[in-house]
Amino acid sequence: MAVVIREASDPDIAALAALRWQWHEERHGPLDGSPADFARSFLDWWSSHGSRFRAALVIDGDDVVGMGFVALVDRVPKPGDLERHHGDIQSVYLAPEHRGRGLGSQLVRLLLDLAAAGGCDRTEVHSGRRAVPFYERAGFEHDQQLLNHSGRSGA
């Protein structure tokens, strides 16, 4: 059976929650709580925030093995362009046994397509250091004008 990469829909939210749990467990070890509790909380979160996101899945047979999100962020209007948006790719994850096969690149391409379909004039990603070469291969470039603030006061 071929691997399928497609946009997620509401019936897929539990699978997205399970992958978020798996990703955090992979990175941080055993987590407090239960996957079922997190899935319920994630579903509640998606119910109130999902309209501002698009999600994509990587499915191998009956197993959901990858995911990614793009936040559709509104921008302040300017003359001649009242509906400005940009995309923010977030939480791209592929199960370890599925990495290195080009599936992540296909997933990111779909997320870029979903951002464009959502009216985004640009899309960015805040990547971990190890994933920078991956995103560069996908066409992302460093931007000298993009600055970040930690959110801590007094900085």
C-alpha cells in the first residue's frame, strides 16, 4: 500500500494528538498524564483554534506516521490589500522509521500549498537547529529582517 500525504480533517484530530504525544515522548521521555487525556484536551483546543490552522498527515497503510501544521496568521491591512495573511509552519513530525525517504519534503510542500490556498503571501518556519538544512532544501531562506524576542520582560 502506498504512503498517502493529505490534508487533515476533523475526524483526524485524535491521530494528530497521538502524534503530538509521540513526538514529545520521543524528545523528552515519559510524560505525565495519559495520551487519552491529552487527546481530549487537544480536541478541545482544536475546536476553538482549528479555524486558524491547516494540518496535514502522512499515512502508511492504516498508520498515521507524520504530521505538520500551518498557522494562518492575519496581518494588518494596507491600502489595496485588506486581506493580508502569512503562514507559520509548526510541529512537523515524522516517525523515525519513516525518515530519510522524502516524505518530510512532500509534507512540507503540502503545508506550503495549504498556506497559499489560505491566502498567505509568505510562509515562515521557526526550526530547531538540526532541521535548518531540511528547510533550506525545501526553499526556505534566512531573512535578515526577521527578529525574535523571547517574551521575557526587561530584555
